[in-house]
Amino acid sequence: MKYFTINELTRTSTGLDNTPSKDVQANLEYLVNNVLDEVREIYGKPIKVNSGYRSKLVNKKVGGASNSQHTKGEAVDITGGNKTENKMIYEIIKNLGKYDQLINEYDYSWIHISYKNGNNRHQELSIK
């Protein structure tokens, strides 16, 4: 993990405990080592993690889907700071082809990316 830390991948403003299990931490490290660090290297600028791992309680409090990959440490919502930068990050991820889900959220307000150790679906989605 070159550009990202477990602390930033588990940060929450909910006040709830968000400590990952060993399995979840391993999933986060897999996501960073296999995708995020490479994306950051290509992008050449810092990428902010808006939301990474969410415990089930944190996920419920923020209104996440009950089956969210965030609860498994397999997903992050990221931003380069604005919609133009986020579109660039999206295209980098798309071109790398390393994702389970790649979601353009609200016209590039942020990018959701998930990646798992196993069979990735390569789904591209857009939430309006």
C-alpha cells in the first residue's frame, strides 16, 4: 500500500466503531495493491477516499445498500476534487479494466469502484 492507508479507508464521521476484521483489512489491502495504487500512479495526483470500509452499523447509518461491498472492504468512493478530475479517474479505471463495479455517481460527483479477490463482474453503472 503505497498511496493509501487503512486509516483513510476506514474513516467515518458517524461516531460509530468502524474497525475492520482481519478479513476485511485483507480485502482493503487487496483493493489498494491491485487497483488503487496503480490508478494513483497513472493519475499522478492525490485521490481522496470519501468512503471506504463501512461496518454494518456505519453502512446502515449512512443509508448504504444492505449488500454493499463497502461492508466487505471491497469498495471505495473516491474523488480527485471535482467532476472533471473524477471523469479522468473513471477513464483510467475503465481502461485498466480492474474492477468489479465502476460507478459514475451523480454526473461524476464521485466514483465508486469495487474489486474483489475472485470473479469480478466488470459492471459499469451510472447513478443519476
